[in-house]
Amino acid sequence: MRQSIIHWFKFASPQSFYPLAGRMIPWFWAATAAFGIAGLWISFFVAPTDAQQGEGYRIIFVHVPASWMSMFIYLVMAFWAGLGLALNTRVSGMMAQALAPTGALMAALSLWTGALWGKPMWGAWWVWDARLTSELILFFLYLGFMALQAAIDDPRRADKAGAILALVGVVNIPIIYFSVKWWNTLHQGSTINLTKAPSMAQTMLWGMLLMALCFWMYSIAVALTRVRAIILERERHTEWVKHAVE
């Protein structure tokens, strides 16, 4: 057990993690394409028309997975940032930095598709609904994290400052998730619940889950690609990087 832990801990080194990430990236891109093609086909050509919302409901096959990923990526980003703060591992801070832009993209996509969905359903592009507002705050947290790191020249100091902001911002995640239960909001409740049967047709459920897997694989592939670039930038003066780019 101890040897296994030591074996995995070696990947906390940028020199060891860089080639590992390179080997994993093609597999995650392939999974992204496979899940994406299957998910889009089921979502837009197989799933039935909703009895109340008509064809307009199909935006949920992008909106809901993007919303899930915006929250999940933030938790993973905060985990890596906190790990780097506690153990002073270089790759942890780099992973947090690599995840932030993708998380911001997912939050922006969630807000944009939510507006497209809200206009025909609520009659307005935006309302100061509790869930919408807390999701907007999440988007600003991502932007704040990236801006804070960019404002500090020393990468290690930037990682520590970003980690504190990321950990404080975690409190917003349960607010987003439970907002429809804690407040009287326009936003509908969860369609998928771990303790209850899903309140949608099986084909709708499969389309949504496949799209969620597509977004998940995409996020990993992009984060690994980005972290390799960050490693090369931060470690550019080391001998192993000079050999790696030759």
C-alpha cells in the first residue's frame, strides 16, 4: 500500500506528470467525440418533444450538463488549489490554474443557454432568480481567480493567493444547488435526483447523461492540454524541459 502511494506521489512532479498527461489526452478527446456524437443524436433526433415546452426544451441537453460541470470543475479546482496550499506541490497549483478557464467557459455557457431557455419559458432573458444569480457569482469567482493569478508575477505566490480565493468560493456551490429548495424561485427543481426516479423519458435522460459525459471528457482533455503548456512555461529554465521541446 505504501509503495503504491509513493508510486502515485511521484506524479506530483511536473517532470513525471507532463508525459503522463500527454499519453492521456488523446483518449479523452476520443471519448469526447464518441459521447458527443451519441449524446447529440439522442438529444436532438431521438428524444421526444416535450408536451409543455415543445422543441425549445432541447436546450437543456447543453444547459444542464454545462451547469453541472461549472460547479463540479470549481470543486475540483478548489481541491487542487487546497492540495497545493497544504502540501506545497507544484503540479497542484498548475492543475487549478488549468481548470479555471474551462470552468469559466462552462459557467458562461450555462448562463447563456439559460437565457435562451428563459426567454420563451419566462418571457425574459434574465431575472434575478436565486439560482441564476448564484451561478453568475460562480462565473465571477472563476474570473477573479484567473485575474488574481495573472496579477501576481511569482507563480508560487499566485497559486497560494488563488487557493485562498478558490476555497472561500466553495461556499457558493451548495447555494447554487439548493437555491431552488431554500427560496421561492422561477427556476425549476432538479429533474435528476439520486434518491428519486428521474421525472423524464428514458431517451431524454440518456441524452442528458451522454452530453454530461461529453462535457466531462472535454474538460479533462482541455485541462490536461493546458497544464502541459503551463508546465513548459513555468519549468522552461530546467534541463528536462529543454530536452522535451527539442
